[in-house]
Amino acid sequence: MCMIRLFEEAIERLFLEGRVMGTAHTCIGQEAVAVGTAAALEACDAMTTTHRGHGHFLARGADPARAMAELFGRETGYSRGRGGSQMMMDPDIGFYGANGITGGSIPFATGVALDAKLRGTGRVTVCFFGDGASNQGVFHESLNLAALWKLPVLFVVENNGYAMSTSTVRGLSNTHIAERAGAYGIPGASVDGNDFFAVRDCVAQHAAASRAGQGPALLECVTYRLSGHSRGDARVYRSREEESAAWENDPILRLEAYLKADGTLTDDSAKTLRDAAHARVDEAIRFAESSPLPDPASLQEDLFA
Ligand SMILES: Cc1ncc(C[n+]2csc(CCOP(=O)(O)OP(=O)(O)O)c2C)c(N)n1
Ligand SMILES: [Mg+2]
């Protein structure tokens, strides 16, 4: 979780410094959802994500150096520098990609789960998406088919309070997204998405059921997008007081306090962990900046249209 936080903070800084181009959506404040979910999965399982997917990718085991290189547009990046923030994937770790289309990963993950069912691989697919994406038509279409065909897929909605500048109370007729599970006759659960253990245990329980043939579930992780929507968001649609209150609920500080209270972590070991995470992110930036840009002569490689 620390490494994800530092990776995201580095990206926000690198954009401001003009060292990284384009845009990116960071997941500061949502790290427990990514890491809690990844901790509950098996190596054979699959994940898909959204435009806000760095944390999911890193939690699944992506190399931060290659992810950073992709953000820098370098040949050593996950998409050879051609995709950037929203176009990273690595099938070798069961990570089938981010998606710039809001809700775009929902039918895609359903297809990955259909493949697992037809082949009998025992693989569970986790599909991350946001509260805003839950209003897309493909959400209904995918959950209906996944429920009908009892597909091994967990729809994990990160209810982070906002879709761009629209708060959930302004955009959702019922902000308790997990309650929609009843419409499809599948299990639904809502957990505190800033509590690592709550997320991990909930995903583990439903992944086991799904793996055993019981079909999909809709899991809602209630969290808060501490960052702006993307680069250059002045956050005029919410107050600084609201943000300060949300920072009090920082999932990393909560986990740290918990682990210190039960004696697992000390001030020294917490510092050692943070230093190690810092070193990995610093090394990722060094790797990215020293990597070559793609050769212009390779421009037409990997084009399918
Ligand atoms: C089909 C489509 N419509 C609109 C957009 C513009 N858009 C990008 S992110 C976003 C909000 C997504 O909100 P949510 O699903 O809650 O995810 P979050 O950004 O909170 O992680 C929108 C509307 C898009 N990328 N794709
Ligand atoms: Mg959202």
C-alpha cells in the first residue's frame, strides 16, 4: 500500500514538473481495496481494471519500473510506451488491462470469466469499476449474463464518492450499490474499503464461493478518492473540510495503527518498509528516465486496424 501511495504521489509530482506527459488518474486513498483484493486471490486468477488502475496493477504484482516507463512513454514500458496510464496489462500475472472507457472492463471481465467456465480452469476474475461506471448499461447487461450463466466473476465496485465532479448522491438513485445484487439474484456485500482486512476477507469468502461454482457476486468497497479526478483538477465541487475529514480515514494510517497495536509493526519496522517502498519508486523513475523512447520506425508495429 505504501509503494502504491508513493508511486501515485510521484506521478502527480512528475506531471507538475513536466517530466511525464498526458494525464493520469491516481488512486490515493483507495490502496486498501487494491491490496486487500490482491491478497485474497490465487496466482491463477484474473483482474481487469479502469482508468484508475495503477494500484490494482501494482498490487497484482506488476513491476513498478515497467509501469513507470509506460507513463514516461518509453520502449521498456508495459505497452512499449504507446499506451500510457490507461493502457497497461500483463497476461503473465493474469492482469487483462486497464480501460479508458467508463464501464468498459465490466463486459470484458465477464468474457474472461466465461472463458474460465468453459475451460474449467478454476480461475476467478475480479472486475474493478467505479460508482460512476455502475450507471452504464453494460453493468446491467454483464451482471445479468454473469448471474444467468453462473460465471466465476467478482464485480468489485470502488464507491469512492465521485465520478469526475459528480458526487454519488447527485448521480446514483441508490448510493448503496451492493443492493443492486438482489436484482440479479446474486450475493452482494458492502465493506469499508479503507479497511484492508475487511476487503481481503470479503473478497476471499466470495472468491471461494465463485470458484466452487456458485457464480458471481457484487462487492462494494466504500472508500474516498483523496486525489483529484485527474491531473489539473482544482476540486471546486467539494470542500477542503470534507477532504481533511477523509484524510483522517487514510487506509494506510489505519493499517499502520492496527499493526502497531497488535505488536506486528514497530516504528522502526514501519520506517524500514516505507524506506524500501521509497527506494523502489525512486528506482522505477530512474529506470524509466534512462530507458529509450520508441523508435519512430516502429510506429506501425502492433497496429490492428
Ligand atoms: C463511456 C465513457 N463516458 C465518459 C467518460 C469520461 N469519464 C472518464 S472517468 C469518468 C468518471 C468515472 O467515475 P467512476 O466510475 O466513479 O470512477 P472513478 O473515476 O471515481 O475511479 C468519466 C465520466 C469515459 N471515459 N467513458
Ligand atoms: Mg467514483
